[in-house]
Amino acid sequence: MCFILLAVVSLTLLTWKVKGRAPVAVLESVVLSVTMPLQQAISWTTRGVKGVWDGYIGLVRVRQENIRLREEIKWLREENNRFLEAYLQYQRLQRLLNLKERVPPGTVAAEVVGRDSNNWTEVIYINKGTRDGVAKGSAVVTHEGLVGQVIHAAPMLSKVMLITDFRSGVDALLQRTRTSGVVSGRGRTMAELKFLPVGADVQPGDRLISSGMGGVFPKGLIIGEVKGIHPNGSQFQEVEVRPSIDFSRLEEVLVLLQKGQ
């Protein structure tokens, strides 16, 4: 209807232009004052719709780009974590390799593949067994010190009793004074030094090492350090021992093969 009205008005204007100039000028002014706001509104609406559409398309593209970037960041973080794990494992294995140079010949590196910890037993499982020369009684160590000994060996799996196990006993020396005793497990993360006479020189922080007696553990392996000393009314002192190893973080170990293996 608007276009028809404009056409009629235009035709009328042309007719009046032929007949006279003054009336036409007046009518042109009236028509323009009426139609101009309508034309501007239509123009603004058209530009507004185009702007909204362009904005929507832009937001869609930005959202897609954000999704892509988030996926890329996630992949980079995972890749960085893989590199970090590989580097940390390399460091641990390098320390085990350095340890091999300080212990008797005949060793095999193994990974911890299982744990069993309760009120009475403290054991781990490693992925090496009799096929690799591991046997019952083999000592197990890390660069930080003594882990324990193998108590069962299958072809491809072995069970290792930790020095914190209640059944464990290691002939030991106080490194500073050379006084001997036996380190026994107390479960979880602790052990104790038994058979240390009352009056023997012992202090918190003293280091304990394996004495080499008994033929299971080579001499000089670090066991831990004295945490506390408590008189118990007997001829021996009660000495708490903190192992040198955090067994909850143990991942790789070195098994000392027995002679002939």
C-alpha cells in the first residue's frame, strides 16, 4: 500500500509540475516530511538486522575457535604430562643405575605392580621373578636405601616383604658408634631398633645401616635414622626408627640376585 500511495503521489507531483511550480513545491515538502521518517526507519531496521546477523555469525565463529583452542590446550597439557612422567622415570632409573655400581654384581631392575598393607603385613609385588634370576631371600633396594627381601618368587612376579613388616628383622649398625642391633618392623611406616643395651650411645638422627651379618643384606645399605629413644624398664632401650624410604611412593626397585642366580 505504501508503494502504491507513493506512486500516486509521484504521479500527482508530475502533473502539478507541468501546471505550476509553487503548489508542487509545497506538496513536495509535505510528502517528504511524511515519507522521510518511514524511509529512515526502514533503512535503520535493515542495517540493524544485518548487524545482528553479522554479530551472530561472529559469535558462532568465536565459540568454535574457543572450543578448538580449549581442545588444543588440553592436548598440550596431556603431552606435557607425558614428557614429565618420562623425565621423572628417567631420573629414577638413572639413580638405580648409579646404585648398581655400588652394590655386588648381579642385579635386576623391577617395577612395583602391587601393594598389600594392613595391621600385620607390609608387602609389595614386583614384575620380575624366577625367569629373571629373582629367588626367595633376594634383597631389594633403591638409591635411598633398603626396601626389604623377596619372600616368594613366581616366574614373572615376586612378593617382597618390606622392612616395616612385623615379620622383618635386619641386622644393623649405628653408623656413628658402630653399635649393633636388629631393626624390626612395626607396621605402616615405622620400625624399631631392638637389643640396644641401656647406656649405649644413641641419639635422634643417628643413621642405621645394614651390618652384613646373616648373609641376606650386603653391608652398608641405609636403613633409616633414629627418631626417638624411650626407656622401657628392661636391659634394652626402645629405639624408634624412621625408614629412609617413603614406601607409599615406591615405583622402581633393584633386586640383588643371589650368588649363582
